[in-house]
Amino acid sequence: MAMLVFTENWKSELESRYRNHKRYTKPFIYFVATENEFQSIREQLEEWVSALPEDLRKERAIKNLRSEESFRQTYHELAVGALLKNSGLKTEYDKEFNGKTPDWFISSNDGSQDFIVEVFTENISQSAASWDTRLSDLQGRLSDLPFDFALCVDVPFDWNPVSLDSRRSKTIAEGVRAWLANNNPSVGEELHLDEFSFEVILRDRGCSKVKLMGFARPFWVNPRPLKENIAEKVHKYKVLVTANRIPFVVAVVMEFRTGYGADDLENILFGQDGLFKNESLLSGVILASRSNTNKWEMKCYLSLDAQNPLPANLFNSGLCT
């Protein structure tokens, strides 16, 4: 298959751009484009992009898949479209509809039922992203230390990462370096640096650099942002949906690190103050997820209270391989 997105020229451009960057500072799109473990994702995306009309390939899909800011969202939009197509439905990407361009315009195979789908990626919160960014800098520095140790790292549950900037991460990593080099600690020994503690759990296993365990980010699941984000999508298309009496579906792709799962979504939709009860223009919600690098699945929820309901037998298989 001829490459449309991940061409050799573009991969060379990425490698040149990030050649002098530490691994932990490189964006996700760099690894998808250049590393073997993401080969199946590249192949999937090339297949999905090649199926689009030529104008959409160039003006939308390829451009957005090569952007650090829009890669994940575009990837998820194409994955949802593939799931719907695999379900026996006809799909049109980015079709203009009364001045708006919902992600997908969908028709049943016999043409008796149309509906529109907006794809939404539920990401981690800004505060959680800040936590991850600051910790990844420290993790990267520690993982670059040239010692054959495995360390368990612990921070207090209520620790605020705002105190951890790049300069402080460098100081902590240098402290750990000195401890490992000068003390040659045994398994079970610990080092305490301010609010951080480092414990040796393995050593002399033939590794060239430090291995880390721990650093788990504590979180509790607050369903309110997800509920508000789905409702916002409904309100955005209120005029279009009302004027055309067309069913409206939101497809949700959840990042693992949000902590959300199917139970949380079902409570948002069917709970006491559920969206299906309060948002009559919301005809259904699709939960799309990737179980591994080359298999997408979807679970569909249909509203019985929708102004424009969808038939219960509309969707067939939910697998996209």
C-alpha cells in the first residue's frame, strides 16, 4: 500500500525535528510515525485515509493526522467511522449540512434511516495533564541514569506537582545519581529527598539504565465534565437537528487515564438526572475503545425518549479489525 500519511519524507522530517530532544519530551505522534510497535496503527490509518474522497484526504485527514494538536482527535474520528461502516452502515466524512460539518453523516444500507455523528475525545483534565507533564520530566531524567537498579518511587497521595519544575527535577535526579553511584544501595534501602522516597526493589539484572515503578497519579472519577461535554455537543447542533428532524449521536472515545468506564457513561445517560431524560435531541451515544493496537470496539446506547429515535436493530457488529 502506498503511504499517504506516513511517507518517508514526513518521517524523516519528524526525525530531524526531534533528533536532539530527549525521548520523554517527544510528542506521541513522533512514536506513532517512527516506531515498530505502532506499525498496525499506521496501517489502519493509511487504509482509512485511502478510502476517503481525494479532497478530504489532502485538506482534512492528512493535514490533521500530521499535527500534534489534532492527531488524536482525527484518529478517533476515523476509527469511529470505520466502526460504523463495519456495522453495515454508509458513511460520509465531514459532509456539509446546513452550514455545519458534523464528523459523520450516516445512512442505513437500505437508505431508510439517516443520522449524524459527532466524535468527542474525553481527555484528562488540565490539572492531571500538568501532573503528567511535570512527572514525565522527572521520570525521563531518572530513567536515563546509567545504573542497573529498579526503583520504586513514592509521593504522598495529596502531593501537588506545581512545586516540581524542570530545575527541581534535575536536582532530584542528580541526588538519586549520587546515591546510586556512591552508596551502591542494597535491595530494600531507601533514599528520601523532600517529599519523594526511592526504594531499591531490584538490582544487578543486566539493565543498562534505571527502571522505575510507582509514580501512579491518584485520581477519582468526577462524571460531571463528561456529562457537560456531551450536552455541549447536543446544544451545538440543536438548530440543525431540530430543523431537519434528524437523529443526533455523540461518539465518545475515552482516554484510559481519565478513569472513566462504561459504568460511568451509563450512569450519565440513564441515571436519575440522566442525559437521555434531559436532552431529547440526543438520540444515542456510542462508546468507542481500542482494546489493543489493532482492534477497535463500540458499544451503542439508544435513547427511548429522543425526539428523533433510532431503531434498535440499526447497529450490527461492533468490531473493527
